[in-house]
Amino acid sequence: SPPHATHRLARLARPSAVGIRATNPDAMRGLESGELCCTKTQTLLASGFGTIMILASLAVHSTATWDHASQHPLYMENMNVTSPQPMRFVLMMTKGKISARERTPMLAIESLCKMHPSSTIEILSWTRNVKVDGKTVHRLNNYGCAIQIRRVDMLNYTEGTPLHKWLNENYDTLKSGSYWHSHATDIMRYATLWKEGGWYLDTDVIVVKPLNHLQNVVGLQSSPKNIGDSINGALMHFRKGHPVLKLAMMTVPKVYNATRWMVIGPTLLNYIIRQWTYTGCQQDYCVNILPTTAFYPIPWYQPELFFRGVSNEQSLFMSSEASNFGTTYAFHFWNAKTSAHKIIAGSLLGNLCRSYCLLCDACP
């Protein structure tokens, strides 16, 4: 644990009455209204509904955070090669279908398999709303990715975490909330990474470089109107038992508001990580914040860029030459904003789909 970690946890997450709305008006001021306290960013984009939990059982080296992407030590040459180490992933879904023609989650699963050969992908769900096409699973297994289906009970799964007592006492009421579907994935995200460590990715992500050498990282996303970059939790890695995750879980019951979509997701992450003293360092309790080009090179407010022909930029990216995309590990394609549009051959999304797929049934 970091120096004074116990004191920091106690100070930021003091015990309070448990309820469906935040009961302490001074607890992390601004969260209940969906706004940030003490940061530059006031507008955040919530993560998508479908989510992937990525748990990488690897011993990896943490890294420092640099202001300029081109100088960042993580951006090494030849990083477009696949990872030589087998990795274990857990995919968490609450609804949808695992089928070869589905854009989500197949683009995420296939690109992960391609960048991380011989990996194990465990599909984790606590609902009955996820359908699995056995033929698709069999085809993926032929590429060396072991696909395993696992259904869990949410209350049992969170046992031993700071969230278990609150969930157990309020579960029936929580489930009736209008944003429970999204809030449940936020809760499971913190709990799973804290219990097992590793990677979390949303299902609307295409991975274009190996992730095995990153540790304790989150990425910034750009925001419109010059209000500042903000942390997005669509892709992140934390080691098992990381104190930031424990702090997040301890804080959830204090600030929870069933009527606010982002309150325990991006808003909570931004508040906690921006208040965290130990950033840009190599100790296990540190958090490294990567620039916008790492995970979110196409901003959420410009989804149309995915459907334009960008052959010059794409050519630079594919050859790993100097360009904005040359420092990118993954593309978040913002499914909530792009799902209604057909993937166009020759567009950025079309080229990414074809370049990082295995089955390729979802690609033009």
C-alpha cells in the first residue's frame, strides 16, 4: 500500500448511512448532480452498456506518464506485433449475442485474440440476456483462443468486497433503477479488477497493439469546447487489490444516485484518480494516465470520422510511421453513436475491422 493510504481511504470514504441516493451532502460535491468537483472537466461520456472485463494474468512492468505521446516510453517501435505471452481474458456481458456477425462484442474479441494469441477468454454474465452461438465459439477456438462461458450471481461474486454489504441490503431496490444496467457494469468492473486484477475493455473497442506490457493505466479522452480532457473507463488496467479500486468501491454507496447515469462510472473515476497523489510512477499503487491517442484517437463527438475514407492516415497507421494513430493501442468506436450506421469498406472503421479481425463476418 502507498504511504498514508489507509488515512486517505478513511478520509475520502468515511462511513455514512447507506441509501439509494447520496446521504452525505458534502461527499464528493458535484457527483450527485453528474458534475465533477475539483477538475477541469464537467462533461463526461458514459461507457457503453455492453462491457468486456479483461483480466490479464501476467507479470508486467508499470510505466511513467508523459505529457507528449511521442516521448512516452510505452510507445515503442514495432508494437504492432502480437504479444508473445499467452494471456487470460474475462469478457463480461449483460445483454446481446456472441455471434460472428455482431459488431459488438466480436470486433473486440477477435482483435484481442489476434493481438494476444493462445489467450483464454472467459465470458462472464450475471443475467439471462446473453445468447451464445456455439458455432462462433468453435470457430474462435480453432484460432487458439479458448472461449469459456461462466454465469455468476452478482451478490455472491462481490462477496468479500467493500460493496457486498450495501448490495445485499439494497439489491431489490437497486435493480429497479432506470440506469441499473449501466451501474451494475460499473460495480462489477471495480469488483472484478480489485479481486483478480487485469484489463477492462468495453465491447465497442478494436485492439490494435498488444496490451501485455501496460499496468495500472487509464486513458484520457478529448472533450469539446476546450473544457479539458477527461478520464474514460472504457479501457483500463489495475493490478489485483489496487487501492484506487478499493476507494472507488468504498465511495459508491456514499454518492450513488439511481437517476444519474454516470455518477459511479466516469464521474467517480475522474474524481478519485485526479485526487490520487501517486500518478506517473512505477510502484504497484500508482496510476498512469495515458494521452488521448492511446485509447481514444477518435473523440466521441466526432463519430463520423470512422465512416470516412482516410486512406492516407490509415496507411501511416498500418506502417507504424509517425502519425496520431501511430501511438494508439485501441480504437473505441462509440457504439451508442455508430451502431445505426453500416460499416463502409475503405473507411477507417472498415479498414480497422478487416485488419484486426479473425472471422471477419462482421466486416465489409
